[in-house]
Amino acid sequence: MREPGVILMGVALLLMLGAVCFAMELPRIEAAIETQATATLADVGVRDLRIEADGRDVTLYGTIAFAEIGLEAARRAAGEPGVRSVDNRLVMAGEPNFEFGPDGDIWLLAGRLPTPESRQELFDAAAAIVGQGNVIDETEVDAAVTEPPWIPTLPRLIQLLRQVHGGPGLRLRDGTLTLTGHTSSEGMRDRLEFDVGEIAEAAETGWMIANEMVIAPVAVNRVAQNRIRRLLREQPIAFQGRTDALTDDARTAIAGIGELLDAFSDTRVEILVRTDAGSDPDDDRLLSIARSESIREVLSASVHPDRLLAFGYGSDGPTDEGGDGGGRGVEFRVLHRP
């Protein structure tokens, strides 16, 4: 009569022994699954990948730049030997963002960046312009932020603000780079917008460029500006055909402007150039910029380059305020330093 009971007890003991053995073996099985799955997913593109196995059930943690990466990671993990199910908890990463500009008497730098190195480089660029003690750094390093190929361009963009008088700023958010703050002239604002666009395009960022910068003009030095206009009426600045090469007479005229400006050391000068309309507006813009730089190069022999801003508007652009500039598409604006 006791034989069935003995058999049942023996079965129970065997089951208990199996359960104990499985419990002792489970950590090794989980560790093996985690190790193998981590190796399999190493090249998928998951940032800060972490895999946790609970028995044969696997959970994925980390950040991804695209949904397709998450799908591929889950597919590979599900195909690992011993894996029963996959809980995909990978999260989409955001792109870096930042804002730099004046805030009262100081400058505020804020945003989210992917690495300590990228954060430090951005701060160093800001401090180089306004001084380390004048920057309040509220940037954060966030593991959920991607590190796109264009991340090294951010410090270069901030460095462009060095050439702009006033309180210029930049804001990058949701794929739009916006010029903010204020400056003292349209020429400076437009030159900054052009240079920012050139860097963004070269880095293939795909950003939209927006301009919210306010013009807070400074006083024009009418005496110096009127003297330059009279000089240009007598000897206009001309170029050799449709190129940026100055004629000899143009170089002589520019030298005369340099001598004139020597008596007005408390000013800065904007060289604004327009061209006749050609077949391509983009070519017109590039030609006018090259021509303005040619004038700046010659004028910098007698006027410090830091006092000179050169920009070209192509076949569009502001008219010469106060009358005909006499330079056939070349305008000089002489402004008091703010």
C-alpha cells in the first residue's frame, strides 16, 4: 500500500532537486544570454546599450537615433538561442540644442549636448568672445541626445558672433538655427546670416535658418561718409569685367579713402557691394561678396581690419542712404563705434 506513496515522494524529491539545480544554474544562463545578445547588438547603433535577462525573457535599454535601429535590435535579440521574449524599451534620442545670447549684463549659454567634450568646446567658444566670467553656463550633458556629424560646427557658429557689434545671439532648436539678440547694422546682421548658412550647408545639417535679430543702429559719422561719397563721385570703384579684380584707378580711390579714414579712428566701416543682375542670383551674391572682400583687403593696408566689415548683396540689397554713393554698386557706411 505504501509503494505509490514512496513513488510520489521520490518524484517530488526529483522535482525539487531539478528546481534547485535550475535555480542555481539560472544566473549563469541569464549571464550567457546577456553577454551573447550584447555582442550581437554591438554594431546596431544603440547608445548606452544595456540588456537584462530575467530567465529567458530579455529587456533592452538604451537610446537610438532612428526607429529602424530599435526594430533591428529587437529582431536580433529575439533570434538569440534561449531567448523567449524581448521587451524593447529603447528610447528615441533627441538632437543637440543650445542657446547663446545676452541676458542683461551677462551672457547665457544653455542647452543639451551629448558629451562633456562637446559641452566644454561650446563653452570655450562663448568665453573666448565675451570672457569666461561673463558667461553663465546652463548647458547639460544628456545621454538621450545624439552626437550627429555636425556637432563640431557649433563652436564655429558661436565664434562668428565675434564679428558682430551689439548683443548678437544664436539658438538651435528643433532643426532651426535662429539669429537672435541685436546688432548695430543691417550689414552685420546680413553678413552673419550668410556665414551661418554657409557653415550649416557645408556640414549638411539640414537646418532651417531664421533671423530674429533686431537692428539697434548707432550714429553715422556723416562728415566722413559724405567725404567718401564726394571722392567716389570723382573716382568710382570699378572692376575688371565681371570679376572681383579691381582696376588700378579703383585701387587709387581706395587708398584715398584709407587716408581719409585715418582722421576718424573712432569709427568702423562697412563695405557694402551690389552687382548688376546676371543669369544666376546666387552667382551675383558670390561675386558681390568677393568684390567687397577685394576692397577690404586693399583698404586694410591703411585701416585696421577689425574696423572693417565687408559684405555683398548680389543684385539686391539696401540702397545708399542719403543719396547716390557714387561707387557704381559700392557703398561705404562710416559708423561710430558703439
